[in-house]
Amino acid sequence: MTEEEYEMYMSTAGPHGKWFIPIVWIVNLIKTMSTPIVTDLPFVYDWVKVPLVYTQVVAIATYGYFVICLLGRQPKLDEKSMQKEITILFPIFTTFQMLFYIGWLKVGQFLMNPFGEDDDDFELNYILDRNTYIANMMATELSDQLPPMSTKDLSVVLPHTRASFKIQDVIPKSHLAAFKLTDQEMQLIKPEDIEETDKLIEQKEKRKFLSKKKEKKNQDQVAVPVIPEIDDHADIVPVLTNPLRHYPRKETNNVSNNSINRRSMTNSLASQYDNVPTN
């Protein structure tokens, strides 16, 4: 703020605050600068009248709903049932609905005028006095007030603290400071080159897809070794199970010979047991 602006600011009487005076100066400056270019004023005022259809529709719908409930929720009783016993019916839920809906409607109607004269309404005396004073001041004293634009008394040296004075020459490095491009990389791409590049990328992706598909097919054909359970009574025991081939175990002859020897020993012991004399 220059000395002239400070004097103009201090000479303006404002018991309710003067924070808006620089904003008025800015608006006056914009109006002054736009006058040679734009013939009309840059102010457009309009008043949109809020219709009362909403409140009327809500009130009519609420009261009309309960009139319909009064007629539509009456029970149907014949003469025979009325002669036998006395039936007293009280619409409990309809009564609750009426209390809630009418209560909400009344609250909304009171909230439409919060600046009334009730005890719970806003206090308008100070607000009206303050707004009237400021509007009069803006229309009379500040309407054409504009400080002169000069840079004679402006100080271009910003004040510093002891900590910030040491690092005032430290310029932060950008995250792209070390990123350098060659002349070829900075050339513009022509539309023809883009189409050719797209074709090359498409062919490359197609070859990559076919190679992956071929590798997957080869992996599916690889034999998975499975170790089966060894049966002592089997003459041939397969060791590897392949969907394509079956490889016989090399020690098949030894296994079969051992099983034959165990069978002969079992038979000889059984014959000796049969030849033992019994008492």
C-alpha cells in the first residue's frame, strides 16, 4: 500500500469496518479501464422473483391428503354387527401422520421468515444500520475514489527473517531439470508416421500373442512324472506315467524274482506244517 492509498484509507470514516475499501478501488479501476473498450457498464443487475407455488402446493397437498384420509379410512360396518356389540374405532396411525405432517408444515412456514419479530428470530437492528451506512458510503464517498497508479514509493525488496534470508537465493529444482531430449525426440510426428507406427505395434503385439500361445501349447505337452504305488505281486511295475508313452522299470526282473522266491518259501512252510503229526 502506498502512502496516498494509506491516507485515503485512513481518511475514510468507517465505524463498522473498512476492509472492503480496496475491493471498491479495484472495481472502480476495472470500470475505468473497460470504459474506452466497452460502452456498457460491466454491471448487470437482475431480480428473479421466487414463486410461491412450492409453498402453496405443499400446503394444499398436506391438507387435501388428510381430507381424503377422513373419507377413505372409515370402516365399513353392517347393521347386524352394530346390533350385537358397540365397535369403537380410533385411527391411531392417521392421527400420528396428521400430527407429524402438520407440525413439519408449520415449522417450514415459520422458517420462511427468519427475520421476524419473534424471540427466536434474528436481530435485524444492527444488521440494517450497518448495511445502510456502508451502502451510503459506497455510493457517495467511494463511488469515484481511485488512488493514483504509481510505482515510485513501492518497495520491490521483500522483508525476510533470519532463516529465510540465508536461503533466498536457493532456487528449487524442477523434477524435469535432469530430463533432456535429443533433437530427434523433439521432432513432430506426422500423421503418416503415426499410422505406420500403429501398424508396427499391432504386428509386434500379434507376434507376441502367437509366441505366448505356442509356449503354452508346448508346456501342455510336457510329461508330468507320477510315482505309482509298488505292488509286490505285480510282475511289471511302471515308474513313470506319461500320456504318450509308458516306460518300464529297469528292476522289473529283480522284483519278479523276489516275489517268486517269497511265494516258494511260503508254500514250503505250509507243506511242512501239514506234515507235522498231531496227537
